[in-house]
Amino acid sequence: MSDETAAQLYHPGDVVPASGIYECDCARAHEYSTDVKGHRFPPLRHDCGGQGWRLKSATPSGA
């Protein structure tokens, strides 16, 4: 995982750049999503104050 990928904020509907676990960017960090490279990010829950997703843990290569 590159530092750039981990720091990047991805919005709902964006294409997932790397498979892994993503965390919403709100201060509560209460929502996680497991996403697959090439798919699109899901919407955030209606009660989430965040704007998008940040990579928390990348899937190991070849997994």
C-alpha cells in the first residue's frame, strides 16, 4: 500500500483503487467497508457525518 493510497479520500461511487478495508473519514470512525479493486465505493450511512472512505488495511498482493 502506498502512502498516497492510504491518505487519499475516496467518495461514494468512486472506483476502488486497491482491495482492502476502508474506514469512513468522520471523527467517530464507526463505519468500515471491505471493498474490491475495480468495484465502486458504497454510500455512507445516513447518520455518518463523513465525506468518504480512507484505506485502513490493504489486502495482501495475490490474496
